[in-house]
Amino acid sequence: MHPLGVVLDLDGSDPVLLPAADLEVGRATWAIDRVVEPEGLLLLGWTLGRTRVETALRTPDPAAGRTLEAAVRSIIPSSASAPGTEPEQPRDRAESETS
């Protein structure tokens, strides 16, 4: 976490800042061809250039996952400007899970 967004710092790559204004956050139980426990993935929707992408972070401890999700929501501008509302789920995953 960073005051300006979320930093992805993956082995073998330079750190990348995902600006808070570009973020969406949600939960899932699957990504591509992998299924995990309920609430086992934290989804970050963000923009890479002009393309909307998702990054799934494995959070096998539900309490830790909820804490991380709340931390991300707290820095998303729409969360602060609209109390009591949930930011939009990352688009493709949210549509797939409701189908």
C-alpha cells in the first residue's frame, strides 16, 4: 500500500504504482483456470495505458484479505466521496460471477 495507490512489487520486475484513482477492488474465487477458497482472491482492476486489466492477489487468510480490501477501498477516491456505497467490481469478473 502507498498513499497514492497500490504498489505491485513482483520478483524479477520493477515496482509499479497503480494510482488510487484508477483502482477498482473486489473478491473472487477463481482466476483463469484456478479455483481457490471463498474470498481467496483480491481483484484489483486498473488501467494499463488505455487497456483495463485485472490483477488477482491470493489471500488465503480471509481476515487478512478483508483487511487488505478495506485498505485499498480507503484510498480509492470514489470510496471517500460516496460513503455507504461500494466501488464497482472489476468489470469482466463481476459480470461473469453474476451470470
